[in-house]
Amino acid sequence: TSLLATKEIVRIFKDWIENNRGWAEIQDAPTWRREKTVQRLLHLASKYYVDINNFDFSCEADAGRGPVDVKVSRGKDKTLAEIKLSSNSQYLHGYEVQIQEYAKAERTQNLIYVFVDLGNPGKRKNISKLYNKARYSGKPYPELVIIDARQRKAASTFNSSEDISYDMPEVDWNIPEIDWEIPETDWINLEAELKNIEFPAEEALETEEE
């Protein structure tokens, strides 16, 4: 489906940004061109995938409510993706209203919202809270993908303690207590059982060996 295809394209793009210095292409771009840069890089990342799977990838397709950043389609099966940088003041409006209006015009509920974090932990928490609220609303909601595009240190100087993820799950440190009590051995009964065991006589053993 177009939804699975779009998720895979975004996953590949996210991995490149976070693990292959793709973040530098965004950080080094002029501020006014950063969102457009992300859009074009995502298009580049999709080329091979959409070609071999017979999907159409469109940038800024406009069905009447303005241009959506990305549309992946195959016939009537359509998925929309909207991209917002954490530096964009309209990042919450983009999730709550903007992409929903595009969905009405395109007549689809397949929506993905790509939030590119350039180093704004407060905004990252806000968009995560909004997404979690939408999940339990009982209504269709856009999937949220957060891409960490913060500047990285070189591996030779990197300290993992300085790069704790904002979204690390809480660890359950409640380790169950171990019952160290060893059951007592009934030595009286054990001795009685050993006396009842019949061992072969030494002569018989020697005969068998010969």
C-alpha cells in the first residue's frame, strides 16, 4: 500500500539523516531553504523504491487546499506526508489542522507527519504530547515520525552520556526478590533408603569382569 511505502521511504531517510551525517545537509543549508532541502532529499531517497514498486512520488501536489509536501500514490491509493522543522513556529498547527485539510482535499486518511528536530527539546515534547492525545481521540490521526537532525560530534570525541534521547522509555527497576531459602533435607529417611539398596557382591562383580 502507499502508506507502507511512505513509511519505508521515511524510515530510510531517517536512518540516513541520523546515522550517515545527513543532518549536516540540513544544518548547513540557509535557514530559509531548510524545509525545501528536506523535501528534495526525501524525494531523492525515494527514487529507487518508488520506481521498483510502481508508486508515484509527488512534491507539492495541490488538490485545492494548498500544496502538500509529499504525496505517494498508486491509483486511488494515496498517502500524504507533511514536513515541519522544529524551527517552524507553525509545527503544532501543521499537525492539528494543515495536514488534515490536505487529507480532505485528497480524500485520504493515510497521513504521516515528519517532525525534524534541529535541537528544540521543548517543541519535540509538545508534538509528542499532541500525537499521544490524538491516538486516544477515537478519530483518524496522522502518524508521527521524529527525525533527530541535531549536530553530532565525531565518534572519537562522542560521549554517549551527553546524547540521551528525549524519548527514552522509563526502565522498570523493580526486580523481584529471589527466594534464597533452601529446603531442609530429610537425612533420616535418606539413610533408611540407602540401607535398602542392594549392591552386587564383590565376587559377582569379579566373575562378570572375567
